[in-house]
Amino acid sequence: MRVAVCQLNARDDRKANLATAADLVARAAAAGADLAILPEYVDYLGRSAGQPAAEGTDGEFAEFFAATARRHGIWVLAGSFRESGPDPEHTYNTSLVFDRAGGLVGSYRKIHLYDVEIPGRVSYLESRTVAAGAEPVVVEIEGVRVGLSICYDLRFPELYRRLTVEGGAQLLVVPAAFMLHTGRDHWEVLLRARAIENQCFVAAAAQIGDHDPGRTCFGRSMVVDPWGTVVTQAPDTVGIAVADLDLDRLHQIRTELPSVANRRL
């Protein structure tokens, strides 16, 4: 499988954000990718006053990416969007997966919410406006078992162990909007750890740059192999990075160093 991680800088112009996302998917398809992975909140990352209304999984957001997948004949993991939630005050942070024909084959609601207070640097309470999902999700793409997650989930290894052991995941995907302050120290370390401990490929597509109000995302979208080696990484700009996933290599690693099979707890 060839995957493309798409890196963009979503601001407060949804139309422009979607146009950029569609262009990145087109570039991924032209590069021969089977799967294009987009970042968290790919359609809007700006001031709350201008946020688009929450939608269902059959709304404008889903229709746009279904059409984009169909137009280019490529699988698309449409980052995440604000899905209508359980009450008027809360949405879900939801990823959607579309096949080459534009069919919706899977959705995942972010389980771990980013409630963080780092004095003078980061103050964010995602749970104020977002409801947590409850179910891990694995989908099959081109015969590859793919475990879904979103951004802050990356810090919770038990989720990825369930995706691997119970879901049979071979590839773990992480659409994200990782902040600069934490990203520069933790992003690559966590991605490589999730790959090593679960003996999976990890593909992470990130937001980059400044976003209103006063938020800067780290970028550095990348693909990591099951040995923990970074096989491709996007430069510090909007664009894509492409990698081929060698499933024979994954099988070899799991056979020669069967740490997942050897677990006791």
C-alpha cells in the first residue's frame, strides 16, 4: 500500500481550506497513493465565532470528500470535522473514511479529549464543546487493517494496543493538530513509540503553522515503520509526503521479535 500524509494550514475560511485539501488529495493520487490522510479539523481551524454548523456523517463535509475520493479514485481519510453531538452544546470530533468510489466505509469519534493547562503556554478545554467517543474503530483498506485515532489519542497507548490486538491493525493513522509547544518534544517520540510497541506502521497527518486565535501547530507529518524508523516526513510547509508500506517487512518484524505476541498482561 502507498499512503500519502497531507499537511495543511486550515484557517477561518472553510471554502479555501477544502480547496487546499482537495488539491492535496489530487497530488496524492497523482503520486500513486492508495490512501490520502488529512489532518484533524481539515475544514476549519479558526475562531469559534466563525465555525461552520455541526453536521451529520451525510452532510456537506462528507459529500465533499466522497466526491473528492470518487473523482481521483483514491481512498480518503478525511481528517476530522465537527459532527453533530449528543446535545446542543457539544459536537463530536469525527474522522470519516471513504473508498475509491466515494462510499463511506468507516467513522471514528475521538475518545480522548484535549483538556490541558500549561501556564503561560497552553490553555485548552476540548471537553467544554466536544463529547468523547466511546468505541475503537478498525477499517479494512485494500486488504490492510487500519486503526483509527485522532491527535490527543496518541498519548494513550492502551487505545492502540486494543486496535492492534483486538482489531488486528497493521497501520495506525493519526490525523492531528498538535501544538508547537508539545509537538517539538513529543510528536515524533510518541509516533515512533506507538509503532514500535504495536509493531505497526503509523501514518500521521498534521496541521502546520498559525491558526486564529493564537494557536500554532507543529506539522512534521510523517510515516513510521514497525521498527520505529521514520520513512518519510513532510517539510515545514503545506504539502504531502508519500511512503510505501512493506507488509512483508511488518510480518518479518512480528516474527523475529514477537513482542506483541509475548505480552503477559
